[in-house]
Amino acid sequence: MSRVLRSIGVTFTREGIEFAVTYAHDGEQPMPGTKKRTTAAATMARKALELALEGLGSGPVLWGGFGTNTQVSKDTIIVERKERAA
């Protein structure tokens, strides 16, 4: 059984912070919401966010994306890549 984290979405709401964790898994039946699966998703999210914060603080980062909406912007910030920032 293995899990591979694909993405993390973070939403800030009035009630708190919500994380949407998307991951691929082998050898498991889809059973979202169980204590084991929720704990595994939280562990993957925690480790990935720690790595992301370390990457943001470690030097230059790459940027990719564009904004077409004057109300909301979405930027992609890339860390842990060997390319140099433009």
C-alpha cells in the first residue's frame, strides 16, 4: 500500500482553515472519512506544508501563472526545482 500526494488546497474560512488533500493510492479501497484515512491525509499534508515553507525560505523561487480576473489572482510559486528564477 502506497500513497502519493498530488495536491493540497488551503481555504481560509470564518470557521477556520480547510485543507483539501488529493492523493493517489494503491492497494486500498476508497473509504474517505475513516479515522485511518483522515490521519494519513493529515500527515501527508503536514509534511508537504513543512517542505513548502522550507522551500520558500531557502532562496529564490520560480513563478508561473497569470491573472485574468481583477478580483481574484492565482499564482503558482515553484520551489525545489533546479532551474533558476528569471
